[in-house]
Amino acid sequence: EISPRFKKPHFAWKLVGLGLWVYYVASEVVLVGEYGPIVGAYQGLWICSVSIVLAGAGMILGYPSFVAAGLVSVSTGHFLWTLDTLYMAYGWDFSSKNTIFGIADYSTSSGEIVPATVATTSHHLWYMPLCVAYMRACNTPLTKSHLYCSIAWICMVSAGTALIV
């Protein structure tokens, strides 16, 4: 069963889901403005970006499986991004050259670090804890079916991106 029984989340989670969609659209506006329509739109198709949309839908519609699929599909990349960010913070150097894994990057295309870029990449730090909080609020543990859903989600996004690009 893809959606195990769960406790109905508080209405506030629907607003959080809507906030995720607003964040995605605002990020896309910034990315298109920074990189142009083709590259900016392409960046909006990355799994970490479209998983924000999936989790938002899950929160709005009350499907923890959507949130879990988005969470599991980005967990490795976001974890490494967080470690890179902690390393950057330790040295107080947020350039993309000062990382352990080479994952985190808060720079614009010209190499500057500006608030808009930090805002559009900040989801790498808060997205996983937010999804875990939602899953806990729904009393829904992660299961193998969530892993399978995340694999299917990654395949769908990859195929869709390949067709678009």
C-alpha cells in the first residue's frame, strides 16, 4: 500500500504546502532572471526543485507518500549540501571552492553571493527537516514503499527533463 493510514495533519500544513509552491515559483523567477529562460527553467527541473512541488502537493492534498517520495529522493544530496555548508560556515568562506564534497554553491553565475541566490538555494538546508516534521505530524513512518515511490519519482522527473531538454 503506497499511503499507509495516517493521522490527518493540521490545516496549517496545507498552508505550508502552498508556501512551498510559492517558494518554487519565486525561485524560478530569480533563476530565470539570473541565468536566462533556458538555463533558469532547466534548473527548475532539478530533482531537488521539483520535489518541493511534490511535497507541497502532498501537504495540500494530505498524501504523506508524496512528501516521503520527495524527501527520500533528495536525502543524499541535501545531506552532503548541509555538510558542505557547515564546513563553509566553520571557515566563514561561502565560496564554492571552500567545500568538502563540492556540492554546496551559493554563488551567482558571476561568482557573487547575493541574498537572492542564498534564498533560492536555502531549501537544501530546510527542506528535509520540514518533510520529516510533516511525516511526524501525520504519524507516518518511512517504509520500503516510500523508497520505491521515490525511485519512480526520480525516473519520472528524469524522463520528463530529458523530453523537455
